[in-house]
Amino acid sequence: MALAAAGLLLVLYAALCKALLFHGLEYTHTDFFSFIEMSRSLFETGELLRDNVYGHHAAIHNYYLLLPFSPLVLAFGAYGLTLSLVVLHAWAVLRIASASSLDQPGRVAVLGGYLSPIAYAVFDDPGFGFHTELWYPPLCALLALDLREGRSRRAILLAALMLLVKEDGAVLCACVLVAHYALRLSELRAAPRDAWRPVATAAAWSLAATVVAFAAGMALLWVMGRALPQPQETAEVRIVDALRNVGHAIAGRGRLRDNLAWGLAGYAGVGVLTLLPLGRRLWRGLALLLVSSPPLLAVLLVSAGTYRFRYMLWPHRLAALSALASACLVLAFPSVVSGRRALLRVAALIALTWTAQLVALERAESYSARARLDALALARGEGTRAASVAPEELRFLRCLGGRLPRGLPVSAFGDLHPVFHYQSVVFDARAQYARHAPRLRVVPAASDGALPEPGFCRVPGPGALEVLADCGLVPLVEGCRQEAPEPARR
């Protein structure tokens, strides 16, 4: 119970910090707001996975697990996506802390690897805030535990959930299965043929099922890319471009090869540091990771090829690899490592890997986990983007975000759009994919542009802000302006 409580407290504290980071305007990338729109589109407009950034997103990715979590987003906006992560991580922590196939040192070791600094960096996903890949680590840990304990029905359920995360969920699921069956077959290598034949048969059928699921997912993307309105970005165009860059990198063409080599080195570091709590069984964990990871690495390379391998170490790119490494940690840890000395050894290994991960994050990504986990400073807005916005302007914007109708199309300059997460945020650079033109625009006060269309009014805001809005919204805007007066001049 104490281990489960400690794990849950860590998850809840991390979620609190993530919520405070969003409140401090730290998550501003278009992708976050794309996921918010996709979560709500079916319920609000009847359109499947529709957003304002890419258009009909079902032609690009199979993000269908967003739909069961839609009620959280409808109720809590962006915070609903954080809650979805909390639900899955809490489930995984409770499952690890009560795993019958692990004794106390094993549970501590697996939790220490699962709740590591790198795991928090993935959970945080700075700048982006959310991608569905952030669901992979808890789902993989749960799948590995059920496979380890022979709970086949629950394993099938978890595999199905992974398939709905994204089209590459089938590949990650296959990698976990490869690790599981490779370990079982290695343990039976001295046994009679009758003992290992059923395991080999089960492995073949399981992997065949994931291949069929992956092919079906890619076929669905192909169909959606042709069925949905044009012009529309599609998975097909992205994959062809990515494969071209992969070929150039393998051929050794300059910067592409350097980017690829650096990214692969980062992947190797994540694998080693995640598996370090295995101690003397580290080599077994690394062998499982090496055997199981090639299909996932191929998918990650194609995904990164679209961006010329510059962003291979983005947290949401690391999520799947980190998830597979955690699964290998679950599978490779021995069932019995009893004794106080074993527990102390595990604690020392966790302290070592956490320290190494903090140093690696600081040097490789200039990421300060300490600053991102300082809830008191974040609650005061220290060190966040919100601290650079004049207080009266921020009060005005938060008032608008709280009073404007939910789903109203809005736009804002700079990094101010997180305050409108209950509305439908439109980005000017991607306006051609938006469902509707903004009915309210927050612009710099110095702009002298014409009103967007008839029926719009110009309303001065506090400080350096100005609002161009549907004239019917003017009383609401005026009310917020009166509640956020400019500071008195000295």
C-alpha cells in the first residue's frame, strides 16, 4: 500500500505541475490545440477527428483513442487531456505496485524505472504539451505485466487500446510481444520440443494478428485520404517524403546522416538508462530491447524523416521507445529478489539512473526537470511565459476565455492562445484548414488593419491589446476590459 500511495502521489504531483505549466502559457504548439479540437469535433459538429490545424486529421493519423476521452476534454478543455494521462499512469502505478509476479525489490525497481526523470520529460512534452504517443508508456507497462502473468484476456484488451492510440500502435504492440516470447523461448531452450512448440505457435499467431492490424490501419488511412475533402494533407504524401529522406540519410548525405546518428545515440542512451535498475540482469534487458526494437526504430525513422531527423529526441518521439524499454524492464526482472540487501541495491541503482538521466536531460536538451517540477514557483507564474505578459492583459484574456461561448472560433497573436482552450483556436498560418473564420481576434494595439468583415467591431483592450470581434460580443469584451483596468500611471 505504501508503494502504491507513493507512486500515485508522484503521478498526481507531476499532473499538478503540468496543469500549472499550461496555466502559465507554457504549452503553445499548434499540435496541442489540434488534439483538443479532434477530441471535441465528433460531439460538437459530427466530424471525425477534425481540427483547425490540419483539417480532416483522420487522413493523417489514426488517433481514435481520443474519442473515449472526449468527455474529459468537453468538460475540462486542455486539462482533460492531462487527466487522460493521469488515469492511465495511475492505473499502471497501481498495477505495478500490486504485481503478484514481482516481489518488493522488483516492484520498487520497475516503479523507479517507470517514474524516472526521462519519463517525466515525456509526460511534460515541453512546448507541445500533449500527443497521443504519451499514452504508450502506461499502456506498454500494463501489457507487459499481463503478458508476464499470463493474463491473456486483459493483454488483448490493452493491445486493442494501443492500436487505437495511433497507426504505429500495432508495431509497438508487436515489439512488446517479441520481447515477451523471446524471453519465454530462451527460458525453454533446454526443454523438450513439446514444451516450447505451443509458445512458438502462440508467438506466431500473436505477431500475425499485429501485422494484420497494422495493415488494416494503413489501409484505413489510405481510404480516408481519398474519401475526405481536398485539399487535404494525407499520410501517403508524408510517408513518401519521409522514405526519401531515410534513403538519403542511409546513403550518407551530409547533415541528414549526422542528425540520424545523433538521434540513434539518444535512443540508445534512453534504453540503457531505463533498464539500469535491472542491475546484474541489465544485459538480459538490453538483449530483449535489441531483439524487439527494430520494427519500432523503423517506424520512428520514417516519422522523423519528414522533419529531416532534426527532432528525433522530441519527448513524444521518445515516448514509444521509452515505453518499450519499460516493458523490457518489467519482463526481464526476476520474480524473486528477496532480502533487505536486494532492496538497498535496487534503491542505489534507481538513484544512479535518476542522477544520470537528470544530467543527460540538462546537457542534451537543456531541460531542467527541477524547474518544471517546482509547483510553488509555477503557481506564482515564475519562469513561465505568463510572467512576460502584463498582469492586466493576462487578467483580461483569462476573463475572455472564461466568458466566451465554448467552441467559438477565436485567434490570438503570439503565445496567448492557451487562455482560449475552451474555444476553437484558429491559427492564421493554418487558416485554410480551419472549420470557421475567427469570430474574435486578439491583435496588437498598434495594428491598423481593416476589420475582417462586415459586422465586426474594434474594441481597445488593456495595455498593448486590441480586440476585433463580432459586434454582438462587444458587451462581453467591454465587461472584461473594465475588470482588468490598466495600472495607474505614476
